[in-house]
Amino acid sequence: MEKVIIFSAPSGSGKTTLVKYAISQFSNLAFSVSCTTRAPRGEELHEIDYYFISPDEFKSRISAQEFVEFEEVYKDKFYGTLKSEVEKNWQENKVVIFDVDVKGGVALKKYFQEKALSIFIKPPSVKELEDRLTERGTDDAKTVKIRVEKAAEELTFENQFDKIVVNDNLDKAKAEVFKLISEFITQK
């Protein structure tokens, strides 16, 4: 069963919370650890949350065509999905779950097509998103402003996803995600 589930959203929409919830509910889901060149945030760990690598190593892996998709989100801040990560999980009969930015989500859906369920997690509003990012306390005010501006642009991509889940109530969003995943993984 070679299937993937793609979660994308503007930063601060609750995407990672919903991905962690999904993984806790379905034993056959495997988180796809992405590569990034940014520094770890908070308590993030290498090989658990991301493969933290240098921009030079990332560029060398691009040249070697090791990525399903990748993007330079900000100057020298790359994110990407390794082909080897997907293959490893499929060999273990797992459904691969991705937690990626919006452009990465669109690229993954194009790559995997009918093998993929793409879910866009939408914040109730841009203002709510700004409040969440500020309360998170992991970024300074300038970074929050940049993320909010980027989020407004990312919201224009929502219609390129199979499903949209508005995260205005976490329990409701969890129930919706559970239903979507249940239906997808039981499809033949």
C-alpha cells in the first residue's frame, strides 16, 4: 500500500499538532522526516523532527536528485523530502505522513497524485494566526511579521488541496482529520 498523506498550512495554523494527533491515532502512519537548513527551534531534534543539514550539503543532495521535492523558502533556508525516507517507510508497509509548507504540499501532490491525500489546515483568520505565532514565543516580532505576510500568500493555495480543514476548534479539526484519514487509508 503505497500511500501518502500531506498536511500543509501557513505557519501557526496547528498543522503539526494535527499531524501528531493523526500519528497517535493510526498505527500504520509513519512521519516523513524532512531535511532543512534552518537551525532547530525549541526542543526540535536531529533525525526526529528534521534532518538539520548545511546549505552546501542540501545543494549537493539536490544535484544528486535525492529529493521528491524541495524549496528554498527563505534565502539559504531550504526544506525538502528525501526519496529514501518515503521508500524506507513504504517498505515497512506504512502510510507516509508529511508536515510540509504549502508549496511543498502542492509539489508532493503533483508527484504522488492519486497515491496522496492532501489536506490544507486553514487558520480561522490571519489575525488569529498572528496571535498564535506571537504566543508561541519561538520567533521575534520581525520574524512573526514575515511569517504572517507569507501566510496571507499561502492561503491563496488552499484550492490546490484535496481537503480543507479550518482549525478554529481543535477537537472539531481532530475529528475531521480522523475521518479523512480513515476513509483514505481504507480505500483500495
